[in-house]
Amino acid sequence: MDFTQAYKQSNFLVEFSKGAQWILTAVEDRLIVRRADSFLIERTWLVEPTPITHIGWSWDSEYVFGANSKQGVVNVFKITDETWNARVVAGAEGLARVEWAPDGRSIICFSEWGLRVTIWSLTTGSATYIQFPIHPDKGYCYRADGRYFILAERHKSKDTIGVYDTAGAYRVVKHFPVPTSCLASISLAPTGNYLAVWEGSLEYKLFIYTLVGTLQGSFSPMEDPGFGIRCVAWHPTGAYLAVGGWDDKIYILDNLTWKPVTIFEFQARVPPGVNVWREPVGWLEATHGRGFLSYERPKVTWLPTKKPDLTKPKPKVGTVQLEWNKTGSLLLARYENAPTVVHVYEFPYTLSKEINLSLTDVPRLRSLLIQQQPVVQASWNPVRKGVLSLCTGGSGLYTWSDEWIGEDGEEEMAECVGIPAIRFESRAIRWSPDGKGMALLDRDTFCCAFEVTDSDVLDDQ
């Protein structure tokens, strides 16, 4: 794996363009666009007021924005015309969050205190307002084709769902109430036909609706876990839904009965037949932070865990991350009471011509990655189905892959990779959309890592 030198960035604002050709960063009062192949600076703009708190690419990589949420100002620039710019001022309602709409010509601004959502059009200069969103940073989504915008709202102290037509200037097409008392968030299936809505942290309740407001099903565990849902993840096919809460259980629901087809439960004792990988002690010092080293394969009986304080609100227990790989054959899970461990579950299935999924084998815990320090972030490669990367806030990058070909066929491998930058502490990972590289972020710098292939070696020769 090759690494670039370290470059400056501010507030962890580093983002690849949708085509992975450019990298946008914020450095104090400037927006900088670099080429992803040579890292030469292609464009730079001075942004006022400072500091920059949000950045973003339009879907066609033609426009970028840099925003200051404290001042409520969004500055928009054009890649192909360095002199063109636009400015959006939020006004008295403030600015909590800003992002691009899927059309790449509209900017969505969430005001503070849940007052409204404003959609600013760059083509017409007009603004569309949607009142009373429940959350400024969650509780909204777009259908995969960008046609509909779905927003969780609160009207007259009741939770509701609003569906808006993006092709019709965000005209409301449906409003329907939901039976939640404190809606936590929503998530739309990749197929766009089912919407998951779940209750706040005090009740474990999940509801499934269509976009026309028809209730398809609901789910609550047989035994009340005492707390609610923490994370939800749709299977890439939309046929299954993974749900995790504070009870150390992951429920996999199917889209026919909305009942569990299998349940994964955290266990401190390692089950037989599980691949255990452990980060070697002192490997960074032994390799001087350069090169790579394979994980150890110890015979571990018990996982390192932390005992939670159940007397405090929201105890540090339960599922904190659920993420399917590209094909849905593997599920990544992290539990807060085992912060140094990453769980990889195997979820085998077959896909028939009728697009009806059926399990052909029992889903199981496949692998465990045990780190020396708590895992800060873990993320699947967006293109390759069996490549996982994670960081722990130190000078190492950790990878797991099932793409290795051994004597007995396909097998897995876990490696520790030293980051050669001086005093670099990797705190976040940003995969490029093409899956060929990633950006590793420290507090005020970043570097990129790219896997070296056989074709790259031949080209160099």
C-alpha cells in the first residue's frame, strides 16, 4: 500500500468528488481542490466568513460549497469557472446543517431549533421552505433516484412523515402521521418501497411504511430490553433490515413478515469455529511505523470487555455500528461494551431470477478483529465486497479481506499497515467512491492510501 505525504485540512473536512477525480479540502479560510492522481492543486478559493464548517460536492462534481454554520453563510463555486460564485445567507433562523440535493443544482439548509428546511435553487434563485423538521442532522432521506425527499416532521406535537416531489419544486405529495412519541430517525430501503421509522431511546419500537403512508408492519422484541433502538441498516437488496439496540442483540428482519429470520447476540466467550485476529503488541515500534504485518492468530476464549454503569442514562452497552458490505453477504458490527473488537457476521443467501432472497445456510459470526486500542471508525470498501478498513486513533491502518486466494481457495487475511507520516494519528477514514483508495484524517492533516496492484508495478517498470 502506497501513502501520500500529509496535507493540511481543518475540522476533518476532506471529501472525494463523486467520480473520485478530485479531493476537496478546507484549510482555515480556503477551499482547495486537488487532483486525486497527482495531488496537485487545481483550484483554490478564499471563503468568508470563517471558519468553514461544511463542504460538499455536487453529484456531477461541477460545483462545490463551503459553509459557515455559525454565521449562516454558504459560498458556492464552480470548478470550470474560477470567477463564478454564489452566496446563500440563511438569515435569523440560523444554519445547523447544509448539503447538496441529488440534482446537484439545489442546496438544502437545515435551520437551528428545528424551525424549517430551506431548499435553495441555483438555477432559479428561488427558495422552498418546509416547516418543523424534527432533527437537523437525521430524520430525512432521498429515494435512490433522487425523485422524492422524505422528512420527519412534528406538527401540533405529533410526529409525521412528509414526502416531497423534487421534480415538482418540492411539492408535498403525502403527509401521514406515525405512532411514535419521540421519533428517533427514519431510513428508506435501497429499493425505495419501504420506510423504516423508529421510536426514541426509551422504547424499542420500529414501524415499516410505504411512501403512501400504508403501515406494512412493526417490530418489538418479545422481551422488553428497557431501552430503544440505536442503529438500523438496510440490506443492499432491501429484502432484510438489521436492527440493533442497547440489549447486545442484532435482529435481522425480512420484508415479508417483518419478523426476525435470525438474531446475532454479543457474547464475551468466543464461539468455536470463529476466526480470531489480534493486533500484535508493539508492532509499530518493531516496524518503525513502516511496512505491514499480519495479525496474530491466537486461541482466544474470552473477548476484552468493559462493564457498563447501568445507573447512568444511556449506558455504554449495545450496538453502536451496523454496516453491510456491498453485496450484503457480510455484516460489520461494533458493540460499545467491547470497544476494541470488530465483529464480522456472515449472511449467506441466494438470489433467484424473481429477486426473492432465501437463506441457504445458517448466518453466523465469521471473524473477530481484536485491537489494542478502541476502534474509532470501521468501514467497508464501497466497491469490493470483502475489504474492510479501520483505525484506532494511532499511527496504523488496519485491513481485513476475504479476497486472498490460498491453496484451499478463497480465504481471509488481516494486516496492520504503518502510516509513514510523522506523528500522524488516524482518526477518520474516507473511502474514494471507486474503492481504489482512501483518505486518512488526523486532527489537522490528512494523507491518502492506495493499494498497489500488479498492473501498477508493471506500469512503473
